Amino acid sequence: MIILSRNDVEKIIVGLTLATLAVGSVVFFKTTAVICWLGFFKLFALREIRYNVGPKLNPELGGRYYTSMASLMISFSFIASFMISHFLGYQWMIWIGANAYFTDGGGFIGGKIINSKLVKELFPRMKLHIIDKEASKKKSWEASAIGFLFAFLACNLVFYRYLPILPNHQVISRLHLFVVSLLASYIAVRSDLAESRVKRMAKLSDSIIVPKKGERGFWHVVDSALYKVMKTHGGFLDRIDSLVGVIFFYVLWFACLYFTMPK
């Protein structure tokens, strides 16, 4: 039997609500919605780096380097998201987001399934292979494989039919996109673990800014409201870590398609 804690249930409900609102608004408002959603999440992710994660990193161990690189990557991914949505079609951003978040969500569900009492009783000798013990002692290849499967099914069976033709009228086969989506899922896992490693270096379990008692002002009100909504998700940085890596991957893939297309 798979047992979900109250935090797990809240995490799933909040995640599904945000995903539904995001996809629905993107379908109706297209590029404008892409910019608004990603701009909102990445703005507060940058704020978490500036005021929570960054100050707790040891400068002697490259704290400033990690802070600067994370900020640059998040900023670049925001610009790249606008370019992809505007020039190639907002449907590609839905595909990219699905590729990242179904991998992440599927891995979370996969971990719950694999660590359930029923599975342990059925496979008592099963040994999990942890991907990176220094970043996360729970994330295994077995659970991630379930995330890969979720992302593949969502992208290739649901969202594939809505992808627009590229500007050069280049047709991309299902097999090509199948391989690309699997590689992107791998990048999503690695990007998530990279962010987890930085949090461990800062000795943090979550990136979210915890409001301090007694403080007042605009940002205290904002942080308190966002903390109530996002505390089960760990913060905004935790929600976009895999997406940032996947956007980088797809930018490189689009560039390869452009430079290798028939002239």
C-alpha cells in the first residue's frame, strides 16, 4: 500500500492546480502567459538565491560563483523561453514544461511506489541505486525511470499532436522526439540534483524564504503569503530547477536543427 503524508497530498494538489492554471492560461493567452508565469517563478527564484541560499554559501568554497551562475542560468532560460514561444510557438513551451515536470512529478510518485510496503514485500531483495548521494540520498535511478516513463507518455502521446511545424517546415519524426524527450528527462534529473547539491552546501533543505516573526513591510507580507502556498514544494527554486536545465537542452537542440537543416 502506498502511503501519502499530508504534505505529499498538499504538494500534489498545489502542483496540479498550478499546472492546470499554467497550461490553461498559455492555451488562451499564448506567449503572454508563458512570460507571465515564468517571469513570476523566476523572479522569486532569483530572490531566494539572493536572500536565502546565497548568503548561506561559504565564499571560500565558491559561494559567489554558484550564486552568480545560478542567477545567469535562470535569467538566460527566461529569455530563451520568450524566444521559443514567440518564434517557434507557445506549444513548444508546453512540451518543454511537460517534459521537465512530468519527469520530476513521475519521479516523486515513482519513489513513493518503490518505497511502499507492498513493493518491498514483493521484492525483498531489491536494491535501489542512488544517483548522487551527496545531493540526495533518496533519488534513485529506479524512481527516475518511472519519471522518464511519465514524461514520455505525456509528451509523445498527448502533446505531440499539438506541436507546430518549425519555421523551416522541417518535420520531426516521433522516434526523433522520443529520443530527445528521454535525453531531456535525464537533463531534468541532473539539473534537479545540481540544485539539491547547492542547497546541501548551504545547509538548507528548502530554498523558500521563511518569514521572520516581528518583521513588517511589503516583502514580509509577500513572503508570508507565498510561504503558505509553496512550503510543501520547497520553494520557487525547487520548482524551476529541472525546467532551467531542460530549456538549455532544447535551445541546443533547436540550434542543431537549424544548422543541420537542408539549405
